Amino acid sequence: MLRAAGRRFLRLGLEHRAPTAAVAARGYHERVVDHYDNPRNVGSFDKNDPTVGTGLVGAPACGDVMKLQIKVDDATGKIVDACFKTFGCGSAIASSSVATEWVKGKHMEEVLSIKNTEIAKHLSLPPVKLHCSMLAEDAIKAAVKDYEAKKAKLAAGNAETTQTEKVASA
Amino acid sequence: MASRFAPRLFLRRLRMRRRAQPISSLHEASAESAGVGGDRIFSPSGSWSPPDFHCISRVFFSARPSLLDEGKGPAAIDYPSLLPEEEFHRLADETIHELLENFEEYGDAIQIDDYEVDYGNHVLTLKLGSLGTYVINKQTPNRQIWLSSPVSGPSRFDWDAMSNTWVYRRTKANLFQLLEEEVGQLCGQPISLR
């Protein structure tokens, strides 16, 4: 008897809710829509600026390209600003937008531990869109790597100049 | 698409006039890969056939240097070293079909609520009810099989000819092994996919 009553209740509920439930099941999570409608930190830094690290990941053929840039304070190693430009689906845009929000104010080593699973959970990404969050994680790592490579190059360049100066003055 | 036909006319005239002149190749545009994890940057879409592309780009370069900027946009895929598309499709389809059959058999053997195996448009979806959903699909431009797992998240498998298996380069995981371990653990009953 309970089971029958339950079934009746369910049917009633379903009748009322069916249309909206169907839409909600296929729609983007509200956080994704929010990032899409109000994207944070869209833009570009000068990639030749020595305090800027640029991470470019993905491929147009696959449907997603993300460019994530970080501006680092050389003295403290903290990320003072970040911006992104993404070509791809709503989930990809939201993932990279979230990534720029999360890296601001953090130390470079710290952001390397940002995991794609965290981004995916935050945006309630469906299974097929988990790859977007992975791309965002990769973009962060690529940006940090680029900045460090630039820094190393500059340091090497400076070392060489000091050496040449020493030789010259000797 | 008028630009596709004009070069061919031009090429014919060019050949008539300058037989001995060597036409330099446009392949210097190729090596701009800054992708992370083996992804290729700006590869042209898979629908371009290599011979046509080379033919057109040669004419542009030798005849009209200003169009070089247009041709320089996407970096060319290094076709010789890439797994041929046909072979990729054959291997990937075989793998996915094998998985499909095994998952269907497994579903008959175990009792999980809302167990569902779905296959459409070369995308294999394995629903395990409240335990999560697996999605396995081909990513042709990268010659990869992409997996989305409720346990380990996203991973991308490349074909390893040496071991005849699909391997995720970052973790060295084997596709079949990973699925066997995860699904077996989730559903509480071992599954064999090989």
C-alpha cells in the first residue's frame, strides 16, 4: 500500500516538474553560465614583459584553445594579476575563467597544486566536460613554466653580460 | 573558396615559364608546438588532405609572398610521424567496440541499479547509476582516445605500438588496466576487458 501511495505521489510530482527537470538535466550549471555571462579577467598582457608568463594550450582542431597569462611579482614570486582568452565551449571558458580567479594572489608554487578535479567540482562539470578542466590546469602550469623559463633566460643573459664586463675591465 | 582554384591556374602558367626554378617549401611554418602534454597547437582540421595543402602552399610562397601570412597561421601537422588516420580509426574503433561488448556482458552478469551502456557517434558511455558515468571517445586530431572517469577524472591515451595498447603518457597507465581496476572496484566484481 505504501509503495502504491509512493508511486502515486511520484507521478504527481513528475507531472508538475517534468518539463523543467528535463531542461535542468541538460543545461549548464549556473556557475558555468555565470562565468560565461560575466567572464572574469578576460584580456591580454604583453607577452614580452618579463614579469608575464603565458600558457597556451589546446588545439583548434580539438575545439579548445586556452591562453592564460599571469603577472608575477619578481620579488615575492606571487601572482599579482591574471587574464585569459579562450576559444571553446562554455565549460572551457568557465574553467579558464575560474583558473584566473584562483591564481590571483597565490604563490607560483601554490598554483601548481590546483587540480582539474577541483575546478570540475566547483563548476559541476558533466563527465564529457572534465577535459576542459584538465586543459585549464595545464594552462596554469604552462604559464608558470613560461615565466620561470623567461626568468632563467634573463638570469643567464645577465650573468653573461657581467662576465663580459669583467673580462673587458680586466 | 575562389582562392583554391586560382593558384592551380597560376601553377600551370608558372610551370610553363619557369621550369628550372626550384619552388621552396612552406614547411618552416610547422614547428610552433608549445602544447602541454603532447597536444598540438593550431593544427589544421582533419578534413584537409595533405597533398592539396602542400600543393597550394607552394604556389603561394613562390608566387605571392604577401599571402605567406595567411598560410602561416596554423602550424602544419607532421604527417609522417603521426599515426595514419585510417589506422587510428581502425585501432580506436576496435578498442571501443571491444569495450562496448565487454561492458554489455558485464552488465548482464552484475546487479547494479541503472547500469547502462550507450554507444552513438563513436562515443561510448557507461552509466553506473549513482556510482558515476564513464565517457570514452576518439579525439582524431590528436590520434587519442579520451576517457572521462568519475574516479580518476579525464585522461588521454595514445597508441603505443610497442606494447599494442593505449597508454596515458603522464601516468603510464594502460587504458584497459585502468578501466578494469576502477570498474571492478566500483561495482564490486572483477571485470576483464582484454
